[in-house]
Amino acid sequence: GEQACGETGDGRMLEPDELLYDLIRFFTPKVLAGQHVLVSAGPTFEAIDPVRGLTNLSSGKMGFAIARAAHEAGAQVTLVAGPVGLPTPRGVGRVNVKSALNMQKSLDHLAQAATVFVSAAAVADWRPAQMLDQKIKKDGSGEVPTLSFVENPDILAGIASSERARNGALYCVGFAAESHDLLAHAQAKRARKGVPLLVGNIGPDTFGQDDNALLLVDAHGTLELPRASKLVLARQLIAEIARRLQS
Ligand code: C5P
């Protein structure tokens, strides 16, 4: 890139935040060395017609923080992101997707080479039964269109029931965004999705925020990670995942 003297070439200083990131990564214990971590993040966008669609309030911040923390911990990391405007964490590979079906296709493929899958995306439960190829026009009659929906596949449950996940080659972590009764819902969701570790959080307290609080639920019990920035929580979650991989 361009250097201070005006010349262009090798030797240009990294941006200060990139240098800081590399220093942090250098000093972070490599508890995920040799692991290939796949992370899904953000909302999905389910098209109604070429100009409209359904989505949700997920910001993607938690998933992006997990991808960054996994990379700091020495993993090779791939992030599959729904439509969000967040910068890709340094050193992380990224695939952008839109709909739940796009996301499923990417994740199913990438999961074949991953050793850890963290499903932090807020996948739409339903999509419009048909995507119209022309914009639905308002004709002035006051008549409103009727939309019908079909259920989206459960991407996480599908990957968690795959051969590699069942024989221990792929460790799957799910998320649950709830509005109440977090523990009961997280335990039920862990069983329903068939994952060893389920991370609960309160949806309205996390969507779009820079901080969060997590409740980890596994076969042995629960662990509360108190309110902190999403990056701090992501690093704690990665340490917990690494501990479970080692044991
Ligand atoms: O069922 P619910 O949407 O609450 O489950 C949340 C967890 O399941 C998250 O880890 C989310 O990424 C995943 N999920 C999925 N496919 C869906 C719905 C949710 O992978 N269709």
C-alpha cells in the first residue's frame, strides 16, 4: 500500500488496530490450535419479491466476536454471515449468504471439514412459500396481499445429526435467544437440537447491543457468564469449548 513518503510497496505499516489485534493474538494461549472452527452469524433474509423480504434484529456481533476469539486462540476460522454490515475479523475467512437455504448450503458443505461448529445465526423459522419474481403492486383498491409460509430446515439440528458430529469429529454448539425461562428453554433446546453445548441468552437484552450475558448448558450442568462485552464473552466461551474438546 501507500507509504508515508508517498511511495507504494512492501513495508507499509499495518493499521494500528490490525497491529493491536496481531499482538493480542500473539499473546493468546493457542487452546484451539489445529481446530477448524465454523461460525454462523447474523440474521437471514427471506425474500418475498425482488424488493421486499423478512428478516430479524440479529446484529451478528456475537458470532463475529466468537469468530475473532477462535482465531486468537489459534483455530482456522470460517464465518458464514447473513446480511450484516460488520467488518470481517482479521485472519477469518468469510462467506456471505442471504436466506436460510443459502446459509444451509454453505454450512452443510463447510461442516464437512470443520471440527467445531458454533451456530450463532438467527435463522428465520419460516420463509414465504414462493418468492415472486415481480414486485407485488399496490393497485389502489385497498386489497392486501396474503402471504403463506413454509418452515425452514433446522440447519443446526441437521449438522448435529450428521455422521461426523455423532462420532465426535465435529463438536456442535447451539444458541438460544429467549425472552423468559432461559434455563428451561435452553435445556429443552439442547436436547431438541442434539448438541453437547447450548448457549442461552435473553434476546431483547442482546440484539444490537455490544454486551450480553450467557448461560452455558451441557450434560454436566450450567455455567453463567455474567454481563460483559461480546468479545470478552466470546473469549470465555472459546475457553469453555476448548476445555470440553480436551476432556
Ligand atoms: O429453534 P431456535 O431458532 O430457537 O434455535 C436456535 C439455534 O438453532 C441457534 O443455534 C440457531 O443458529 C439454530 N437454528 C438453525 N436453523 C434454524 C433455526 C435455528 O440452525 N432453522
